[in-house]
Amino acid sequence: MGFLFNVIFFLLQGMQIFLVLGTLLLLILPADNALRIGIARIIDPVLRPFRKVIKPVAGIDFTPLIVYLILMGVESLIRRFLLPLAIR
């Protein structure tokens, strides 16, 4: 059971890292850069449903921030409530 939680935490933290990288690379690299395109292919399927609900405010897309906070919240809830039950 511990292995399953490790995999879940690894995936959640990996997506958080990709969200931060994707946001930073958006500011630094040109649109046709292969690294930026690759990371966008990973994070866009996660961001797309949220972008339908959360519209840009004054031209700024807050979707990556909202998704990052949601991922952190899910990880925290799993660590707080499900992990202690699995250890018993």
C-alpha cells in the first residue's frame, strides 16, 4: 500500500514541477522551442478543463496557479487522511 501512495505522490509532485516549468518557460523561451512544446503537451490536457471555467483576468491566465494549488491540496488531503489509515 505504501508503494501506491509513493507513486501517487510522485505523479502529483511531477505535475506540480511541470506546471511551474511550463509557466516559467512560457516567459523565457520562444513559442516554437521544442522543450516548451513538450512540456505544454504534458500540462495542457490537465489545464484545458479548468481553462473552460476560469477565464483570463486582464489578459493573465491564472489557471496554472489554480491547478497547482488544487494539486497541493489533494496531496495534503491524501497525506493527512488516507496515509494514516493505510499505515495501520
